[in-house]
Amino acid sequence: MEHTDSRLILLSPDDNCVIVACDLEAGASLKLEGSPITLPKAIATGHKLARHALAANDKVVRYGAVIGHATRAVAKGEHLHTHNLESDYIPTYTHDDGKSFVQH
């Protein structure tokens, strides 16, 4: 990945996300395939950033395999997690309204 910060890892050339290699603080500046990115919030090691812009329902590919889909539009360099990514294979559980660990 030419012109990409060394704190970001591309696991497979087919991936549309990159992996954060170390904890990054809010306000961190980095380059993603030549584009400057400033993180609005801290991102923990192992989390994903969008390699390029994704539309709602676009498949998210990590390590060459589909891991789920974007639940809304996601900008290049944006954090990909349960707030905007849902698994296509197992339930995605969060504490958000409408999602719970157990049915009451």
C-alpha cells in the first residue's frame, strides 16, 4: 500500500479495510493510500478503518473474506465497528436501542 502510514496494515490486497496496528489517539494524523486522515476519536489496536468510501450495504472484506456489510455510508478512513458494520453470519450484539444480548 503505497503512501500509507506504517500504523495501518493491509492484510490482503482485496480488502476494503485496513487494521490499526497500535492504539491511535483522537486527532492522530496519518496517510491512507496517499490521502491525509485525521481521526476524530481514539481507535484501539486491531480495529478496522475503511480503505475507501463504502455505501450502505456494501460488503466489508477483511483478509480476503467478506465479514459483513456497512449499515450506512462510511467515509474513507472512518472507523469500522458495530456502529456502522454488521456481520452477515452471526448476530451483532451491542447495547444500542433495538439490539440486546437477551430477549426480554
